[in-house]
Amino acid sequence: MSSHTNEKRSLKIWNTFEQQLNILQSRGLVIEDFERSKHYLSCIGYYRLSGYWYPFRLPISHKKRDDFFVENTCFNDVLNIYQFDKKLRLICLDALERIEMAIRTEVAYLLGRSDPQAHLYGKFLDGDFTRYDKRLGKSKHEIWLERYHQQIKRSKKQALIQHHLQYYNGIPIWVAVEVIDFGSISILYSGLKYKHRQQIAEKYETSEDVFTSWIHSLNIVRNICAHHSRLWNTNIPKPAKKSKDIKPWHDLDRRKIFFYLCLMKHFLSIINPRATWDKRVELLLLNFPIVANEAISEEDMGLKSWEDWNL
């Protein structure tokens, strides 16, 4: 084996925004308005935009692309898909907030009926969740509690937590769900007793195991949106399961955001049947950026047919 195999390269040198644009031009990117392009580059950043111009680069193989751009790729094409993605994240966050609030309330309602602090005690939770795991060295519930107590500690200056710490001998689940993150809520749902998991899942017309995967995946989408990461053509890790009760979804790519837009639409049709969120999504998708060289399309999002959306 060559001694040079594991050698690391030197860091790239710092470049002015003008130099960055010149590099892009030398690789075939069409800069329609240099000063305008420099302004956006200075506001957004080269490496954030690089994720958006990646699909415009010439493909070398299935997983690798050249530094040079597909012919007739314009800086405005890159900027347009960046702005589309920003709107997509915002519209997803709108739906995810409503979904998250509904699930928080449902989990708190069912647990609270057993005991105000049922989330702290194994007897109110599923046996698999509270059972000692030799591989982990503790139970999943114990791991969840560590995360829970950290989040309560970080929130101790919030009025509702301060009030309960000062005047009560604990924090009830219906207060706790207001300050713990959606990831913790999704894990807690998976730790509910089967009858409680199934009761919530049935409301959304699926089984508890599918519902568990749904909310885990939606939490991933939420985190992508909250951290301003690229969403429109991202592959979602650990994709959600397909529901056998919603057969038209079986042909959708569960790694792509269009599947999750359909999933959010399904949730909102139950949480708020009069919501017009789906119409706003339609309008956004109908305005997907059109590029002359066809380097990108709605199919990169997993959208192949409008019939899938209208079901």
C-alpha cells in the first residue's frame, strides 16, 4: 500500500467573493450579473450554495460529479432552487408545528390519566422500554430520563417550570411536554404501553409501529428545516414505513421529501380538516424552478405524478 494513501491535503486558500465567482465562471457557470451574484454570494456563502449547484455539475459516475458545470447552467438557476428550498422548509415547519403540538397533547393526555408523572415511572410504560438492555448498560427509559432531566434543567427559568418547581413537588407530563423537544416526544411515544400507542396511531389511520416510524422521520425533517439545511432533494435517513392502509403511497420514494409532504398532508387532514396548507404546497410545487438545461426537476424531490398528491 502506498505511503501517500492516507495523507491529508492542505486546506484551500481563502478567496475574495470576486475570486470565488471567477472560479465558478472558469468551471462553466454563467454569471448573468456579476455584482448581483457577488451580493448573494456574500449573504449566503459559497459552501451553502455549493449544495445547490451540485446537481448542476457534470456527472462522472452515479455518485460522483466533475467540478465543471452542465452547459447553460446560470447562477440564477442555483439561486432560484435555493430560494425554492427556503420556502419549502418554511411551509414544512408550519405543518410540523401543528403535528408536533397534536402529538405532544395526545401523549400527555394518555399518560397523565394514569399519573401526573407517569413519564417517570416504568410501571406506566412499555416493558421493552423499561427493561435493562445489556448492550446499552441501562434501559431505554433510563436513557430517555437522562435527556429529559437535561432539558428540564435548561428550561428551569421558563415561567411554567419555575412555577411548578416552586409550588409543587414535581412537573406533570402536561407541563413537561411544553419544554422537551420533539425527538424526546417521539421516543416517549415508542415507550408508551401498546394500547396507548395503538390508540394514538388509530386516530391517524395506521398501526403503532408505522406511526412510530412516521414521527421519527418527521422529526428528522423538522431538524433539517430548523437548521436551514438543504431539503428539496435530500435523502431522508431511516425512511418512514409505508402504511398498508394507504396503498397509493406504496410507489413513492420514502427517502424523498415528497413522501413526507404527503404524510404531513395526511396528518393535517385529521388535525385540521379545514386547513389550506395543502393548497399552499401545491402552489409552491407548481412554481418549481424551470431550468433550460433540465439539470434538475420535481422528480428529484420524489414527485413523479400529481395523482399521488391528489389522493
